[in-house]
Amino acid sequence: MSIAGFKALVTGGAAGIGAAVAHGLADKGVHVVVADLDGDAADKLAADIGGTAWAVDLLDTAALEDLTLDCDILVNNAGIQKVAPIHEYDPEAFRRIQRLMVEAPFLLIRAALPHMYERGWGRVINLSSVHGIRASAFKSAYVTAKHALEGLSKVTALEGAEHGVTSNCVNPGYVRTALVEKQIKDQAATHGIPESEVLEKVMLTEMAIKRLVEPAEVASLVAWLASDDAGMVTGASYTMDGGWSAR
């Protein structure tokens, strides 16, 4: 069965991995709702791919509690990062990351499942990270959130199975996005090294393949997980980390 004509919601869809996923699904004939805090960027991308824009602040989780979604494919991608030692970590920054990267995905899944159950088909695809299965120092909030997202994804898989709904995580290493580029300054300060050395000495040290993951590579895996070819794949976590998790 082709996914052409189906409807997808991609959070954080106006840039980076989200934009690549939006393009990849649109290329397969899916109508993509580009959900992003940056409404102008969402409008532009949606116009480019023949989709729909949704300007939304996913940190306002109270506004999501009564939401109803009619999407067939839900891609939870939106995320933020903060790098700091635990004893210096701002508690509100920690809570903010949990709201955006755990609570918001829970509420979106909750809003989407009734439509998927009624149709007897659905795909929940969660953009996790190698940090969903491995930890790194100075990223307590991010690592905590990604581990929680892994658990949420697995529970969704178990509950959705009898309704034709699958749920999986995609776990890339460092991807060439603005989010990663913004980390370089923080990583340099935290580790006491020049910014020019962050890629070599911090970000790529655990990866056997010494390069950043490209957004289009992640998007290709998401598109496969959305297809019927992946109908027996659920509750899984697919690493795309250049060998990081093989250690």
C-alpha cells in the first residue's frame, strides 16, 4: 500500500531534520503539516512542498491537552539542547526540555491515536538520538528526555499493535543541523577547548565513521518506517550513529 494521499504531522518541521523529513514524505505523495514555532518558516516550507503550516508553541502543553489530530503519520522531531554540568544546570531549563521533548510528544500521540485506531493504520515515528540509548556528560536534560521518549515509543507500540499502529524511534548521532552548530560554542566553553576542536575532540570521538549525519539520511529512514514495508517493525530503535552505539 502506498502512503500517497496520507497526512503527516512533522514537529520542528521548518528546518534541519524536520524539513528534510517533510520533503521526503512530500516526495512520496504525503500531505505534510509542517508544525513549527517559526510560523513564517513553516509557511514557506509548506508552500514549497504543497503542505500545510501550523505555527505552534509546543512548550504550551496545556493548549495541547484537548487537541484532536487527524494525521496518519506523526513525526515527533522538535527539540532543543542545553549543555552544562548537572551542578550548574538551570532547573527551569531542565523542565523546559522535558516539556518539549517528552510531554509534548505524549500529548500529540494521545491526540493522534484515536484517528489512527479508527482507520486501522498509523505510524508514530519519534526522532530520538544516540543519547536515547547512550549518555554523554553535561547533557542531563537532553539524555533524560530522549531516554523517556524511548519508553513512550515502546508503550505506544504495545498499545497500538492491535489497531495497526506502529511506533518506532530513529537514533542518529550528531546531525548537520543548526541545533548541533549552536552546541559548538557551549561545548567549547564546557570542555575548555577552542571551538575549532569541538567536532574532532567531542562530537565525533565515539563515532567510527568520522563525519556528521546528513538530514536527508535521517529522512530516508523515517520514510521507510512510514511505509508498509516496515509494517512488522514496532517498538524498535534504529541507530544511525556511525558506529557510536557499537562500542
